[in-house]
Amino acid sequence: MSSPSSGSPEREGGPMAVGRLESLSSPAGLDGDPPSMGSPVLSPDSSSHDAALSAPAASPADSENLSPDELELLAKLEEQNRLLEADSKSMRSMSGSRRNSGSSLVSSSSASSNLSHLEEDTWILWGRIVNEWEEWRRKKDKLLKELIRKGIPHHFRAIVWQLLGNATDMPVKNQYSELLKMSSPCEKLIRRDIARTYPEHEFFKGQDSLGQEVLFNVMKAYSLVDREVGYCQGSAFIVGLLLMQMPEEEAFCVFVRLMQEYRLRELFKPSMAELGLCIYQFEYLLQGLEIIFRVGMAILQYNQTDLIQLDMEGMSQHFQKVIPHQFDSCPDKLILRAYQIKYNPKKMKKLEKEYTTIKNKEMEEQIEIKRLRTENRLLKQRIETLEKESAALADRLIQGQVTRAQEAEENYVIKRELAVVRQQCNTASESLERAQGTIRELQQQKVASH
């Protein structure tokens, strides 16, 4: 899943990928639809506020479900947006000319006034949506999706995300405080990685910051709820993004819903089997794959001058801290540059075949290496067995030689003793013969005397 803060793609998309999510107006993962590129913050200095705040045109089917007040409010939003766009164009035109400053001030004041009315109307509309959520989901679902894609106001984002994920009344919320009192086997790992999650964001900056503490709490609680997944570093970036918008208990509930109901947990399992499947399926989404290459090349071309002057560490820091914020004010600029990149499908197909050939060759080599390693291991085991047998035979040989030496020494001693005994026997025999001769002489003398 490499650490995300160090530029690794980890069982995680890394801070750069998740950082882009922060700039989106709606949680597309909850809705099942692709996100828009509108700015999430309603501010006059946002260069894309006209895209983020514009109300979608209601379809005939949706118009039938809208009340007269809602239709009037949508019409006002569209009218205010057109006026705001006209004033913005007028301001850009005047900034390039040498007209008097009074005209510019009047135009600026008009734009600010229009934006203020637009913000007020947007708040009224979203307040009504939140209060009548079930009715909107049931009767005006298509219009609701379009409004979400255009941008959820910042202060409504927390409750709308919970409503979208159906995470407002989950039983697991009541267990949260008890889970925090328990001990998790992942605590040390979570604590180690917390500082590497959005390290430059003000909420998470600092060792003992509130952001790091609540992030630790949510990750610890989830590791106890889902022991199969436990903790995976990449998931902390999702929780961090939720904590930027809502309190920790609500963030915990939304995260549990994302992991279990929207199957994100399958991507963070230790085997990562589902992640491999998603990557394999993604390869067949040609447009999606093509735009990834286009955007990647556009980013590299845009930063070419800076990157060629940096070493590897400098490049890593540049990708982590500079590039994620280059297109915050105007994300459409990146898309336009991306579509200017020449993409050759035939060349990509050729590279794909080359890559497949290389990978197949590597796989064959790996299989051969594995076979040789197995054979080598068996030979080593055989050598060890033979060495043990040889050592045993050597011990037996040495023991036999020692035994024979001892027997030879004993034989030598016995031979010496035998020689002594033979000599003694010969001496005794000679003494016996002399004694017998003496006896015979005495007997003869005795006979002669009679």
C-alpha cells in the first residue's frame, strides 16, 4: 500500500492524489459519480467561482418535482451567475486598458454585490436540501447530483457527506468512546505514521496537534472494528480529509461506511487482491488511462525547468509540496494542457507489448532462478548429509586406529611376558633335569652300597 508523505504510491494514492480530493466540491466516492473540478470554497478571489456556484439547468422531469419557490430560486441563481460572469469579463477587459479607476471600482463593487447575493441564495438552497434530504433524494435525485457536482458550500459539506453516505445514525458511533479505551495492536504503527499524513496542513502540523490526536483516535478505533484490515497507511489520508470537514466521531462513521458499504476495505486488505483487480480493470478504461498519461506529461512539462535543476530529494519535495497546489486556483488549466499533449495509441500499444515481453521474460527468469535455488538448496542439504556421514566415518576410522594401537601395545606386552615365562619355564626344566639326575645318582649309590 512506500509512505504517502514521502511520495510513495503505498497501498495508498499518496498525499498528492488525496490532496486533489480536498479541492473537489463533493465526495464522488459516496455518490458513485465522477467529481467536478469546481472550487469548494466560496470566495470572491476564486478564479473558478462561476463554475462552482452556477446552478444547473433543471430537466423537464426535475422541473415537475420542484416547487414554485425552488424554481424561482434556481432562476435567480442562474441570473446572478450570468451577471457575475459579465462583470468578471468586464473587469478583465478594464484591467488591460487605461480607463479611470472609478469605473473599475464600480465594476468591482458590482461583482462583489452579485457574489454576495449568489452566496446567500446558494446557502438558502442548500439549507432547504439538507432539511428536505429524503424528498430530494427520492424525487429530485438527478438535480441533486448536478448541484453536488457544481460544488457543496464549505459549511454544508460535513452534513451532506454524512447524508450521502447514509452515515448519520450508525450503531458503531455509540461504540466509538469504548473503542478508544481499548488497546490496539496497531497503535505503535499508527503513531509512527500520523506525522506523515498531510504534514504541511495546519490542522495536522505539530507533534501534539489536535489533528494528529483525532486522526490517531479514528485510525485506532477502526483497527479494532475491522481486525482483518487493521491499519493501512494509505487509509489515513482518507480519514484526514474527512477530519478537515467534520468532528472525529462523524468522520469515523463516514469512514466505516466508505470501507464497508463502498468496499474500500478490499483495497486495504493485506493481500491487496482487489487492488490488483482494479488496476487490471482500469487498464481497459482507455480514456481514463489516456488522461492519466496526458495529465502526467502536462505536469512534467509544466515543471520541466524546475525539475532538471533538482536532485532526487529535491524532486521528491517538489512533487509533494509544490505541484499539488500549482493548479488550485485554476484546475481547468491543467486539463487544457493535458489535452494538448500528443497521445499515440499505436506507440502505447507497442510499448505495452514490449513491457509484456519484458515481464514475461522476467517471469521466466524468476521461475528458472526459483528452480535453481530449489536445486541448490537440495544439493546443499545433500552435501550437509554427506559431510555428516563422512565425519561419522572419520570418527569410526580414528577410533579403529586407536583401538588397533592399543591392541598392538597389549600384544607387545603379552609377548614380553610370554618370553619371560618361556625363559622361566626353560630354567625350571633345566633345574628339574639336574634334580632328576642327582636323584638317579643318589639311587645308584644307595644300591651300590647294599
